Amino acid sequence: MKNKSLIINVFSFFSVIMLSSLFLFQTRCNSNSSSKNDTVNLDKSVNKTDKAYAKAKKIFFSLPSPSETASILEMAGLKYSPEFLNSPNNASNYIGNKSMALNLGIFSADLSYVSVYEQSQATVNYMSACKELADGLHITQAIDDSVLIKIKSNMNNKEKVLTIVSETFLNSNAYLQENQRSEIAAMMMVGGWMEMLYIAINLSEKSKNKNEDVMNRIVEQRMSMEDLLGLLELYRENKEVSSLIADMENLKSTFEKMDESISPVHFKELCDKVKKIRSSYVQ
Amino acid sequence: MKHLFLLIIVFAAFSVNSFSQCSDFARREGIALLDTAKYLQSGNFNAEKLSEGEEIQIFKSLTKGMSYRFVICGSSDLPQNIEFEITDFKGKKILFSNKENNYVKVWDFTPEKSQRVLVSIRVPVVKKSEKPQTGCVAVVTGFKKKGK
């Protein structure tokens, strides 16, 4: 009787494994086909059956980290302007996975920005804000107290601080993915990407003699937006993610108007849209 | 029923752990090759368990004026001549192929214009067998710090 029960259990176990495998296979196939079909190309003439999309087991979308975008702004010679950032005091206002994930991305971008410009106290404040949201999202392992201690003890070492900040963002993202919470990771990436674009736009507007380099860098964000869209498409079934896809598609329609040249009217349209979307995220 | 429940837990734990192992591998081996004294990591961790003959692809946007480093490495249970190729995003114009460069694991690149690229990584089939070798492949990208 005992043997029979064991056989049934083993059979059930293998049935579960088979079903799980089928499910995983289906998910993988779906995600691959979704990547193939939904990957948006800058060049509309690209044939989607191209060699590039045909044979990969999996397609990833690697977005620039906020530290990279902040470094680009610094290289463009733009001065530090903290007035555009989301106040770290707002951290406790965010409730729910979407709001917390978006604002973890936003605070991570602000954190990267202040650390590139060597603002020690602001760096600590933004790291604390990130930690508060990470706790709310139950990813305390990615940003624990030791990170804050490391930041404080390396205040005068810009390079070290930048490395810690960069690692924190990437570790949070990796931790979410490892724990099958990739949708949350994707939402966090949207927050980070949007905040850097928002900062760049405000700095560009503030700059007396319009910095052409910065305008170009802003318009070029269309490329990373394609990657972001590709990433979000993998989780389109998730309602919260699909609302972010709508935001991105709204921006995309304006980016497309600047394919040939950057007209002031279209650039302003882009700036207005970014401000409106970002405002809805930080509310 | 109790046994089944325990076995499911073990199975689930194993699945999460194997995913996490590749991510850990990316952090350990990939970051070491990146040389964090000179480069800051850019983009998320991209790691995947691959078998001989399998391929993954990564889209990445590069900004004019920045210097990038691409690191591709595979765990010791895989053939060491892992191939990687960097092309324009359509996969047509080859910018770099390590097949022509002694299967190096690192490539540095400073783009003259901002562009979107496609990185393709393939584990070659060393010898055809019933059980192909399987292991982790990690792709890490970084950008050069100011003044380095």
C-alpha cells in the first residue's frame, strides 16, 4: 500500500514537472515570439524575419543605467540643478507595486545624478529613499544597511560612491529577476529611464544657449526607448505594465516626428509629454 | 500528498537556484573582466544557461563619445571558445567578431555616432554527443569612467 502510494506520489511529481516544463516552454516560446514580433526598429524597412531575430534562444534588452546617462549629462558640461529631482521626502507617499517600482527607478536615477555631481548629503538622502522603497517591495537584500554604511564611509571617494550606486541599481534589478518578479524590474527600469530623460529635458531648457549636444542626446533616447518597449512587451499581459507601454507609445509617436531633423515644435511636444508622464509617476 | 508537496518545493527551489547561479556567475566573472577601476557597469545583468549550439541576443544602445567595454564569458563546463558578434541592430553590418580575434572575451569600442547594436553570443558545438554540455553564459557591458 505504501509502495503504491509512493508510486502515485512519484507519478504525480513527474506529472507536475512535465506540466511545469510545458508551461515554461510555452512561456519561453511566447516571450521569444513576442520579442520577435514586437521589437520595434528604428528603420521601418527592417524585415522581421531577418537573421538577427530568427535563431536566438532568448533576446535581452540592455538599457543604459542611470549612472551612464548622468555621466553623459556631466560630460555635456551641464551644471548641477537639484530643483528638478523628486524629493527623497516623498518616498513614503508611494503605495502599491507599480508606484513603488517606478519611484525606486526614479530615486535611483536621482541618486545617480547627485552622486555624479559629488553631492554627498544628497547621495545619502537618495540612497535612504531607495532603501525605503526597496523595503516596501521586499527586496531588502538588494539594498541593506551595509550599502548606506559603505556610502557614508566613502563620501569623499567619488569613484567608489559611483560604483556602489551603480551596483545598487543593478543588484535590485537582478534580485527582482532572480525572484521571478521581472515585471517589477521592468517598471523600475521605466522609472529610471523616464527620470533621466526628464532631468535632461529640464537642464536643456534651463541652458541659456541651447546645448545642441544635449538636444541630440535627448532625441537619441529613442533608441533606448525601443529597448525599453521591447522589454515591456514581454509582460504586456500585466495591466500595470501595459499602461506603461501606452506611455512609451505616446512618446514614440513624437520621437518618430524627429527622424529626419529636430524641429523646435516637435522637441517641445516631446518635452511636454515627458513632463506630463513623469508627473503622473511621482504624484 | 505531503511527499508531492515537498518534491514541488525542492523542484521550485532548484529552478530559482539555477537561475540565480548564472546571475551570480555574471557578477563574479563578468565584473572581474570588466575592470571596475576603469569601467562602470551599464545595463542590466544578462546571464543565461545555454547548451552547445544555443544562442542569445542582446540589444544595446550606445552613445557617441562614450567608451564601452563588452565582456562575454562562459562557465568552465562550457567550451571556452564562445563566439560573440556585435552588429548593427538589424544584424547585418558586423562591427566585431571574436571568431576573427582568437575568441577574446573582451572588446572595447568608442562609437563615432550614437547607435543601437545587437550582440549575439553562441556556444559552439564541440563534439556531437547525446548530452550536450550546458553552463552559464554572462554578458556584461560597461562604460569608461571620466578621466580613466
